[in-house]
Amino acid sequence: MKLIFMGTPDFAVKSLEKLVNSSHEVLAVVTQPDRMRDKCKVSFSPVKEFALKHGIKVLQYEKVSKEGIEDIVALSPDCIITVAFGQMLSKEFLAIAPFGVVNVHASLLPKYRGSSPIQWAVINGEKETGITIMKTAYEMDSGDIIVQKKVKILPSETSGELFDRLSVLGGETLMLALSQIEQGIAVYTKQNHSEMTYFPMLKKESGIIDFSKSSQSIQCFILGMTPWPTAYTYLNKKIIKVFKASKADGIGLAGEVLKADSKNGLVVATGDGALLLEVIQPENGKKMNSKDYLLGHKISLGEILGG
RNA sequence: CGCGGGGUAGAGCAGUGGUAGCUCGUCGGGCUCAUAACCCGGAGGUCGUGUGGUUCAAGUCCCGCCCCCGCAA
């Protein structure tokens, strides 16, 4: 089939890679404008990087549903694929291709609608999640399901690690769905909308740790926020990122520093016990073990993290 | 040319223009039934880089370059 691929981050690249190495023809790639800056250089989105490397035409619009419609229609694709694209599509746009717009979503719909399904699944301590391939409908993540695959979430798996696994599975599952569509044997199953859950897009500020919660849920929170947007707290008004924590003994006010020395590491009280913050990153510092951090920084006991 | 912090011992950090320091680790010794404990002693640095500038004197001030990081996207 003749396809147009729309996506932006690394997650989408795996699917694009599958398509490029298949019998399908990728007419063009649509990705977000190059507004991402890294240091002094302008860096392209991962999807754009990949497309350029493989000589695929790249199109970029602030709103593809408005500015891009004519270009897309002119290419007359059989089907349009979206993977973590980051723009809402108009009804008019959804009707361009004969087979419509097919989306790869990283959750078991109708659960975890929204743009950060992987992180939220980890944050909520889910045991499993998956990939859903659906035909995009106007309402966010509400389209009919074509194929769905489950995966287990491993204990102490971070969002980043799960991202990697799901991006591969996403590509494979997409291929399966496309071949079904091509052969005309695809079954479109309506979602049970009464069971739907929706979680908002994560922002930088979403990463602040609430130490009044249970140790368990804070651990899930940290895993879910890693590597982005990153769980963090404040110490002396400076941000301290937390990458890894394990349960420890102790009790105190939420966020209270119970231990802080290079032998024990940094132990902080939570709502139902305490956590040892193992791997942290101070502002302007590298990621390091909290024990190393404490060799050069003194934290007095009883200090409250956060706020 | 987006804003900002930083590169000093194996690790993490101090260091007001004037002998290079602290905590931990490490090595040796001591005390212990014993120790991640305690005591004594030692090793380990051309202070990111430049046959750069200022100075009687630069880790410290100025200039260039390299690298790391935070914020913002």
C-alpha cells in the first residue's frame, strides 16, 4: 500500500523502520516542526532524522489538518499511519485516504487514553499494558480496534525501558494490522466506551514527588517518570532528581530526612514508612549515587524535602 | 548567536592573588571475639586545556578552545 507516516519521537521510529523494510511504500513522512533546540544546534525530530537518512520526503506543519491537507491529498495515499504524532486531526483530514488513518497507541484501549499512556501505566503500578492498533476517530483515542497485543510490565521497569519494548511491539503489531487491512480481512471492533480511562499529558511539573504517599506508590511514580519528565524534589530550593529508590526502615514526617551519610545514603520518610533514595542528580550535577553525593554535601537530619 | 551552573586526589566537594585542603575510599600499623566501629601513619594532584594575557606571585583575575550538566523547548 501507499502510505504516509506521521510521527515525531523515537517511539515512532521503530514503526517507520518496519514500514520502510516492508513491501509498503512510504510516500512521505510528516513530523512536528523543528522547534526543538538542543544547546546551540537545531536538532530534528527522530522521525525526521530517520527519514532523511533513508531519502524519504519530509513534510512539517504546525497544523497538518489545515496547512497540509492539499499536499497530502496530492500524494493520494491508501492509508495514513500515525504514531505519537502530537497533533489532533480534523474530520476532513481523517477522510483523505480510502483506509483512513491508522494509529498505534501504547495501551490496552479503552484504558489509558491520552498522550502519555506508558508512563501512567507504570505510575499506577499496572501489571500489564500493551499496544492497540485502531482506526483513528475524531474523538481522542476512541477509534475502532483492529489489533491489540498485551505485554507484562516487569517489576522495577522504568517507562523508558517499557517504551523501548512497546515501540518494537508497536511496529510489529502495525504490520499485522496493515496486512489484514490490505487483504480485506481486518475486523474493526468498537471500544467499550464505558470502561475508558483518560490520563493527561505529562509535563515537567508532573514530576514532583509527593512524599505523603506510600513508599510503594512513590517507587512506581519514580519508575514512571524515568527518564522523562523525571521525578524530582527540592532540597534547599534546589532541584534534586530521583532516579531510583528502594524501601528502607524508618518513620517520620512526609519528606523528612531520616538518614544522610555516606554509609547509609539518603533516607526520607514517606506516608507509610521510608525510602532510600539511591540514585539522584543534583542541579547542575551528574547523576550519582546518593552516597557519593553525601561525600561532598551535608544534609542535616530532620530537614524536609519538597516545597 | 535562548538563559544559567560547572570541570581541583579513585569518588563527592571546599578553596578570600601568596606552602593544595575536607569527607569517603585506598595502602600500612594498632585496638578488638569481631566490625561499615575507633586510634595512628602513608600514598595519591603538572587544579579540563593553551610553550595565552595581567602580576613579584594565578586553582583563584582576563581571553580562546574542549567537555559535562540544569532550565527553557
